[in-house]
Amino acid sequence: MKRKIALLLAAAMLGMTPCAFAAEEPLEPGETTPYRVEEQAVITDVQTSLHEGDITLVPAITVQTDTYDALTLRLKESTFLADAADGTLRRMTDVASPDALLQEGDTILVTYGATVALSEPAQTDAELVVIHPGEGTTPHLVDAEAVTRDAADGSVSFLTDNGSLIVHTQRDTPVTTLYGDASANANIYVGGRLVVWYDIVLTSYPGQTAPEKAVLLPTDDRSFTIISGGDIAIAEGRVENGVAMVPVRKVAEALGYTVTWNGAEESVQLTRDDGASMTIPLGEDRYSYGDAREGLSLGAASYEVDGVSWVPAEVFNLLGHELQSLTGNVMHLRSVTAE
């Protein structure tokens, strides 16, 4: 209890609202090993090539880190370049002269996947390269692994870094798309990928931070395995347009719901012995829990393909506070009951 009180006081000091993630006991991360690595690096080599005679490309850099004496980072269209000094963020392929920004001897912050080819030197794809670290608020690449929303104050909080960090965004936190279009924190969904700017982290478990700003990144569609009851794989889900979608029947039944199809109304009915219920009309991005009349947008409409109905994973957050945590390519189903 003392630990919980200390967490609430510290959160209040930082202006953060405690959410369903701040449990009395630490949340177990979905995976024991990280799916992404962030560390400081020094550039030891820059590979360049000419494109159409006058454009210099940088397809890869080699760096030295605390983990690797030599690690070659491939720079691709999926690699983003952030400048901590001026707060800008671009695709690496949109940078006019990357060779002028990435030079031997420069200290940078790099983010890359945990899967590294153990060649000589080791190689992997860079996900985010941060130049001028320490000259401004630090940008970090994160995934929204689980999301909670507070309709009263408009705040949205999400788990990231294998469940070890909660990122709190307020209604007025600046949120944009990659190309600067205004967005909102309400557009942060499970499965989304963002760059968020923060330096201060509350030393709780999970840690907590409130970013200065956030940028929603375009994401490639991908699949993930849904795990229930320890290590039992029950289905495959997919991230589509930055929203994690799951087959409603398999997930609902694994969480104790009865699933009924209403063909006349083209809707799916979920019920549970404790009275929790939800009717999901197909083709609509509108989800209501219990007696709520106004539906909540969760970023994607439900749909049916080959007899399987698909819904955003966040649907189950509305039902008895079932928390779906997507870490890397694995989604863990678990129940977190709010007090």
C-alpha cells in the first residue's frame, strides 16, 4: 500500500493522472526480452553512393555502441531521422543531404530492432536515428502496446517498452502526423507507432512520463500472435493502418464471453456472466459498453471476412477493463480490474 501511495503522490507532482496501468504490483512485461533497442552510438564509418549523378545517398552507417564494437545500421525508407536540437522528424529518404548530417565521429542516439545479423560487422536496420542528442528534448521511438482513455479530461495514456513505461498525453499535448498535419491524442491506438519527446521519467514501475509532443508515424501492416493462458496461441491478429485488429470470437471466448451473431442486424453480441455486454454493429467505428448510448471511436470499423468478424483490440478494454498488451509481434490477453 505504501508503494501505491508513493506512486500516486509522485504522479501528482508531475501533473500526471494515475490510470489503470498503475497497479499495486508491477505489471509483468509481455516479453522477457526487448523487441527494440535504444542506445547512444558514435559513427565510425559512413557509406555513401550517388543517385542520378548529383544526389548523395547514405545507405548505411557503422557505429560503436556499448553493446557492439561495430554495428552496421542500414538506413531505409522505414528509417526516421530526428534532430534533438530543432525538434524536426523526417524519413531518412526525405533528407536532402544525409551525408552532411551523419559524419564520422558524431555521437548519435540510435534505435533498432533486437534481431541483429551476427555477421562481421553485425548488421540490422535502423528504425530511428537522433542527431544532436542532448541539445534539446530527446525524441524516442515507441509503440502503443496498451491504451487507456479518460473521457472526462481527454487524456490518453499508453504502455510501451515491453510494459515498462507509461506515456501520458493530455488533451492539449501537441500531436501531429509525420508531415505536420494536426492530429489528436485520441488517434493513439493499440498497434500505433509514435515518436515522443521526453527526458524526465518517474521512477515507478512502470515508469511514467509526459511528453512535450508526439508524432504519429505511418505504419506497415503486420501480423501478430495472440497468446492466452500463458503460452497458448489462440489466433493471429493484424495491425492495419496503425490499429491492432483481432478476431472477435476467438478473443472474446478466451476472455470468458459468450458470442452471438445477429444476422438480421449484422451485429455481434458479447455477454459475460457478470453482466458485461456489448453489441458490435459491423461496418461502424462506434463501440458502446453497457448502457452507454454514444459510441466511442477506436480508429477502425469492425468488419467481416470469410465468416470471421474483426474488431479493434481496444474493444475489450471497454469490457471489464480487459487489457490487451501488444509487445512486438505478440499480444497477451490479461484481465486488469479497475478499483
